[in-house]
Amino acid sequence: MSTTSTTTAQAPQTNNPVYHRTINIDGISIFYREAGDPSKPTILLLHGFPSSSHNFRTLIPLLKEDYHILAPDYPGFGFSDMPALADFEYTFENYSLYIEKFLALKGVKKTSMYLFDYGAPVGMRIIQRNPAILEHLIVQNGNIYAEGLSDILKNYRKNIDENTPASRAEVYKAFELEYTKFEYLHGVSDPAKIAPESYQLDQLLMNRPGNKEIQYQLKYDYRFNIAEYPRWQQTLRTISPKVLIVWGQNDPVFLQPGALAFRKDIPDAEIHFYPTGHFALEEYAGEIGAQILAFLKKH
């Protein structure tokens, strides 16, 4: 008589997972990713267009052992609620107020900030209102200098100001898959490294009924960010934070001179360029993560 035994392989356990959560702010469900020990210093990751906290999926695991990580989705992006235009003020000012409320609800009084794309005008508004909240500043292809403005951004404003059916149609091209792929693939060192689900997920969420109208409103509102650039620069000169710039040098939207311009106000800003495009984390998350850890350890 023979006997057989069956063993079941156990998956490896981790004591430090990445959590996917929601929090209610003024009746709106805000989705966010959280990892690390909340008693450790916090890093707030602020995403851009047309992405979400999904953009940080490869960076968070690299930082979570040493830091408390928070990465929220703005209303209308990612997996946060998408109120109708008539029910929510889709402006960068309002986004910054929501992120402030988010930090307060999470009990965060001081944080390092990682500002990417739209995250720059959101985060800089928070810093301008409450400079004491900032520990260290990390900027990745997020612009606050005229030198960084590309023709792509200038043409948005020109077409929105013209406000004709043809000019509006030009702006709406930025909300279609062809342009989303362009933002992810332009200037990369190897397109094969770019996971297709990244731009496909962004596009799927942008295709929700009413979302493209929301995105148009945000493109209109971007002019008020440019008007704030001098005040944000003054804020940096006043508080003189330690600044790390990690930048995809082939970005067609926010140009390389916009990264170098930080040294006008923060002469000792640490700047690193990578041979890739706008979504630098898609190719260089490992290198950028290591640079962040070294920078924060040093300071």
C-alpha cells in the first residue's frame, strides 16, 4: 500500500505591503496608495496628466522600507471620484486645497514632496500657503519656470483663447490615445521598456463620459499656474529647501531648461537627467529611486 502526500506552497509574506485605499473629502472619494511606517518621514507623490498614482507603482516599493509613502489621485483622475463639471471646481487651486485636506486627515504636518507634471502647480500652491509643511523637494518633469514651457503648452493656450470649433478640436486631440502614447513613448531610450497598460489605463479612464471636458477645463486653468511662477520662485528663494531634480531630458512638454532654471533660485539644487521622455519612471524608476534615497540620506 502506497501513500502520497500533498504540500501546498506558501506565498512569501511581507510585513510592508502597498495599500490601496479611499478617503472621503467633502463627499468625494479620493483613492490613494499608501506604504511604509507612518511614524517615519513622509513622502507625498503627486501625479500629472493624464496619469494617476499608478505612475508611481514601481517607485513606491523602492522607498517604502525607509519612508511613509502617500500617493493620492486627484478628483477626475485614476480611481478617485469624478464629479460632474457643474458639481466640482476643476482648478489647480482646488486640487491643492483637497490635497491639503488629505494630508490633514492623514495626520501629516511635514512631508517631502515629489512633484511630477500637474503635481508641480498643486504642490507649489500648498508650499506657498504653508512653507513649514515642506521637508525636501523632489521635482520630476514638473515646471515652474518660463524656460520649461514647450510649444505644446503654448499652443494649448492659443487654441483655447481662439475658442473656435477647429481650435477646440486641436486641444481635444490631447485626450486621445495617439497623444497619450506620444507622451509615454516620445524620447524614450527603448520603447520596449514601456508597459502598454500604462498609457492604455490612462486612456481608458480619460474615455469616461464627461472626462475630456474636465481635462479641457484643466488645460484652460493652466494659464493661472504660469501667472504664479514668479511667486513660487520667490517662495523657494525664501525658504531655500534642499531640492532634487530628476528629469527625463527628452520631454517634449516640459523642456530641459525648465529643470536647469531651478538653480536660479536654489543654486545648490541637485540635478540629474535621464535619456528618456516625460514619464521618466517608466524606464528609470530604479535609478531615480536610488537617487532619491541617496539625496534624503544626505540631507
